[in-house]
Amino acid sequence: MLRFFTRRAAQAVPLLLVVSLLVFVLIHAAPGGPLALYLDNPNVRPQDIERLRRAMGLDRSLAAQYVAWLGAFVRGDWGYSYADGRPVLDRLLERVPATLELVGTSTVAALIIALVVGVLAAARRGFDRVATGVAIAGISLPVFWFGLVLQLAFANALGWLPSSGRSSFGGGDVGDMLAHLVLPAAVLAVAHAAGWSRYLRGSMREALALPFTRTARAGGVSERRIVLRHALRNALLPFVTVVLLDASIMASGAVVTESVFAWPGVGSLFTEALAKRDYTVLMAFLMCASVAVVILNLVADVAVYALDPRTREAA
Amino acid sequence: MTFRIAGRVLFAAMLGALACARSSGRGPSNDLLIVGYDREPDTMNRYATHILEDIQTGVIEGLVTTDEKMNVVPVLASEVPTQANGGVKMRADGGMDVIWKLRPGVKWHDGHSHTSADVKFTVDAINKGDWKPESTDGFDRIESVETPDSLTAVVHYKEVYAPYEMQFVRGTLPKHLLEGRDIDKAADYNRNPLGTGPYHVAEWKTGEYILLEKAKDYWRGPEYPKINRILFRFISNTTTRINQLKAGEVHMVALVPWDKVRELKSTPAIRLNQVLGNGYEHVTLNEKRFPPFADVRVRRALAHAIDRQLIVNTILDSLVTTVNGPIQPLSWAYEPNVAKYDYDPAKAKALLDDAGWKMGATGVRAKDGTPLSFTIITQAGFAIRENVAQAIQKQFKDVGVDAKVKLIDGTSISTVWFSGDFDAMLHWWQSGADPEITLFFAADRTPPAGRNINYLKDDALTKLLYASDRTVDQSARRDLLRRAQMRVADLVPELILYNTSKIDAVPATLRHFTGNPTNAGPFWNVHEWEFPTAGR
């Protein structure tokens, strides 16, 4: 187990290096830069642009910039934001709690919905028809559109919930925070639950068709017990893998949802940094996201390894 | 079993949330005004920011500002220096001196007096260049600043500089706080600047809001500002921002996009305040990249081919007015009597025929085998522009001109035009109150030296423009700029469409809100804003 773990971790290091190089080249290849927005102001003259370019170190060669960035990054110096001059690490860390709150809540909600719907859909044909329709709709809804529709319905028309933000000004108690959380979390939860429930339904169906369930039925085991104890445990393995892989993407913040709901998490920081070509913030964000993907992939492997005795024998 | 418990917890949480939700919608009052703002500032330092400075305006005051009619009005200066009041003196060596008299009794929020030493420090700090002010425009023409007394700053310019009035529109830097420091790293100042204005920054919650709170001992008197706190909430998504406004979660949105105005008209709590803007939407024609634009007949033909009134009436809901020149009607230098190009497709066709662009079988004109075909770039995600570009494309097609439309994201497009790598571009310029247009049209001001991205080279115009920059006397300068505007209209270096009017959505009961055509922004007189106290 430990050898398996260290081997995978060692593989991740060169992978992350390659990722960092690719990401660095790609974001610098995109047209515009941290100074692009200054060009729109007629009072900012070419001399000013040149002066700022030198001051920001953007006049060096791309290779030199990459080496300088990488050297500092591995030593824990993530540099300063080009946009507001504050340390990148501070800017990221102050956004993490909001993202954890949103992503955590929506993941738990999505898991609950997916488990209930997936199991029922596999077991009850009538329910399956309804669930399929709803799930397809859930998968197809563009997140930004669905988010705006929920705002119109629950904030504007009904007036039940605040349309966006993380808290009301001066009203940051638990109830207020929860009220703000409902809509963005619902959007994310629905999007993920729709996909996950379809996945679980599929693997439940497969498990229910396996010979052991027939044997169990013949042995007089109740249908409820067959579904929940026997089929579900088998079906959970692939499900866990999918959920963890998806979670690795969610860990980097829900970029679209956060900006639609003005949610102050890392996702909206990313959107903002992208528009401003804030290279240092973008690099730190993308590297953190890459590390999260690598780690959660590793967790997924370990989870399957731990849950399924067959993979242990194969290894 | 676990699921059931989790389900109950979630259900209870949602009920709790719903119960609390109603309390969030509070109306605007003299205690609190909530503004839905489209972006978070990078810094509160007015000299370092490159975006509109509405939030900073309440904290840091300029020596002057510009009002809703674009008049320059004194704030921390006791009067605007002019030749007539002896504030501006021409020197025999070709330079000029501007004498700023500061308003007595003005104090920084920490109790220190605001003095001419702060003016001198500001100039020296910017010209020292060891930090990153956004623009050094004008400052680099200053030789030195003298401070004969604590309320007089004499600014010695190396040369005559006509836009001197606006030199300190961004205010001054407090010497006693910033002297000897690296201003880029002075986070205390950049996040919570020491100002003289009606408000100070009470809280900046990153990613969420900035709260301004009434400053103590404001120099205009204890009755100002009338509103105790102003909260700027950052809501970058336009639809979300408008939804929040309609739901009453925010009370005001500055600069409502034109395509959102219609849906706000029926919101009774909201008043839409419209002023002319100091900017104009136009199609830049890049003569260097697409040589057929170098022929003035082609440019005039394209101007005649566009039905501007139709575009304004339909796509823009008549919220803007067509204009014919780069200097806008609110400016003292505006000249209305210039050549105008009315919608006249027959004339457009005749001009193109005359220029040798003959109609081909495909419906596209050509000359010597080259089709009259080019690409108009414009900003993606700006719905109005996307529609206007398509309308122009159709109207060009009617006279045999093939224009393709290419959408480019807002960050990339600045780099594209700066490099001159485009045929034509639909965009606007937003200017400060001074009517200088040299950097847009002088022959030697093509990038990187300026913003003449038409790549127009006209000696007569260039001479007029530089002469106007070196003329301080307003009537003489007006005459030079009048001739420059007529020359621009004759040459049609760009296809000018309409004035970019500015529409702000404010609470219906808010008093003394006027809006502002320039980058001074609608918050320029925020200290006066007030809600009626009785009968609400």
C-alpha cells in the first residue's frame, strides 16, 4: 500500500512540472497581458506602458520569466498579484473558505440526491422514466442560465431568497449565510447530481443483473436488502471513482457559478484574474488546481484499492 | 438511516434560510446606500488605478473636479487658475507657471493639514518613477514645484501645457504618510487611503464589498455628507447586478448598459438618470492595414452607407444621439457646424464607382481584381456592439462592400488595436474633460506613440492640433480646435456613430444626483446626495 502510494506520488512530480510549463506558455500566449487594460485609457501614454512593463518584469524573455517564477514558486514564494500588488498566497487563501463552503455543501447535496435517485431509478421502472427525463434536463442546463433563472424566480419574483453574494451587509448570521448559499449550491448540486445519478443507475442495473442477486433472491433475501446491501455495494466502486474525479474539478472552485452569484471564492478570483491577465494569480490558481486533481485521482485509486479486494490481488 | 438524518438536516437548513431571507431587503436611507458595482478596484490609490474611480472619489478629492456639464470646478483648490485671474503666467523662456491656491482649513482624515507641500510631494513622487503610477501625463512636463506658503503651490512647466487645469484631478498624496516609502508596497495607504473627502474606507471585504463611512470633521461642515454609509458590492455579472437592483438588494447601479434600460423602466423604486457622455462610438478605419481606406472617397462612401438613425432608433432604443465629431457637445470646444454624412446609399455607390470600385457579379465591389472586403473587429460579449456591427455589415453589403465581423474578448482587443493588427474596429474612446484630441489624430501619434489607429497622416490637421495643445487662452484654443474638428469631418478618418450617453439607475427618492459625462464619474458630488427624511 505504501509502495503503491509513494510510486504514484513520485509520478506526479514530473507531471506537475510539465503542466506548469504548458500552463505558463499557454497563458502567456493568449493575447493581452497585465497591461492590456491600461491601453484603453487615453491618458496612459506609451512611455507609461513601457515604464510599467519594465517595472513588472514583463520585458524579460519568456524563458527567463518561467525560470524565475518556477524557482520562486517551489521555494514557496508565489509572488505578487500584477493587479493589486498584494501577495498571491493571501489573495488565494482569503477566497478558500467561501469556495469550500459552496463546493462542500453542493457536493454533499449532490451525493444525497444522486444516491437516492440512482438507487430508486435502478429498482423502480416507473420512477426511472421520470428520473431519466429530469436527469437529462439537469445535465443539459447551462449553469449560468439555470443560475439566472433561479435568481429571477426565487429572488425577484417570489422574494424568498437573496439573489447573490455570500451574506447580507450587516446581517452575517447563520440564517443569512444559509439563505445566500441555497441558490448557488442548488445550481451546482443539480448539475452534478444529474450526471452522478445516471452513472449510479447504470452500475446498479449491471449489479442487479449479476448472477449473485438471482442467487440471493432464490435464497429468500428481501428485495430491499438485495438492492441496498448487495447491489449498491458493488455499484459504489465505479461511482466513487467518478465522484472523486469530478470533485477534483470542483475543488478548483465553481468558476461559472461563483461569478453568476457574485460568490467570493477562488473561482471568481480566477475569472477576474483571467480578464486582467494577472499571470501570477493565474499560475498559482492553476497549479493548485492541478495538485488537487493529482491528489484526488490518487485518493480515487486508493479508495478503489481499499474497497475492492480484486484490485489488491491484481496489484 | 444516515441519508434520512442528512436529509432532515438539509431540509431544516433550507427552512431556516427561507425564514431569514425576507430580512435582507432594506430600502435606501440617509443611513445606508448600497451600490451594485461591476468590479472590485485593484487599489484605492487614485494615481495607481486604471479603472473608473467611483469608490476612490468619496475618499480622495482632487484640487478640481468636473461637474455634470463638464465645467471644471474647484474642490481642494480655492479657485481654478486661469490667465484672467492671474493663476497662469507665460514665461519668456517658453514655459509656463500655474499658481494653485489651496482651500484653507482642509485637513487629512488624521488631522494633519492639507498643504502645498502635499502638492509638491505628489509631483516629485510621480516624477521620481520608483513606483507604478498609472499615468505620468503632464507631470513629466513639470520642471519643479515651489511652495512660497502652505496654501500656494507654483507649478513650473517646461512648456505650455493647455490641459493644466486637470493636472491634479486625482488629488494629492499625503506627504507626511508616504514620504520615503515604496508607494507600491504601502498596503495601508493603497487599501485604505488617507484622504480629505466626505468618506473614509471603513471595511474592504475582498471579493464582496467596500464600505465607506462618513468622515469626521469634513471641511465642508458637519452636515456633509448627508448619507452616513455607502456600501459598494462587487457584482461582476451584469444580469445578476440588474437582478439585485430589481430585487432591492442593491439600491443603485452606475452605468447601466443600454440593453438593460428597458427592463428597469418599470421598477418604481428606480429613477434612470441620463446625461450625455464624453465619448463616442465609431468605426476606426485602419489605412495602414487596409490601404483602400486611404482614399477619402471610400471613407466618405462608407459614412454615407450607414443609417445611423436607424441603428440608434432600433438597437439603442433611442437612448443615444448621433454625433459628427470626436469632441462631444458638452465640451466648450464643441463645433456643430462640420461636414455631415447623412444616410445616402446612392451617393455611397456613386463615390465608390468614382473611386474605381466597380460592382462585381458576386455583389462585392472590386478594383484591379481586389475585392472591397475587410474585417470589423469588436468586443465580444458587448451585446449592443455585436448587434451594431451586424447592422453595419448589412448596410455595407447593400452598397457592395463586404465586411466580416470578428468578436474578440475585452482583454485581447486592446493588444490587437495597439499592434495595428486589424482592418476596422467598432469601439469608443472615453475622454477626460479637456478637449485634447491630438493623440487620436496627429500624424506622429500612431502606436506606440499615441492612439491614432486610423493611421491618418494629415499635416494641416497635425499642425492645428499641436498648436491647440500649446494655446492656453480658451477662445484662441477653441478657434484652433474648431478648425481641427472641421478638418476631421472633411477627412472622415473614422466613421463616427453616436455619443455614448451615460445612464445611472438610482433610488427614485435620491436628491442631488446629477450623473457625470466624464471619468470623474457620477459620485463626483456624493457629499450632497440625500434622501428626504420625512414621509418615507
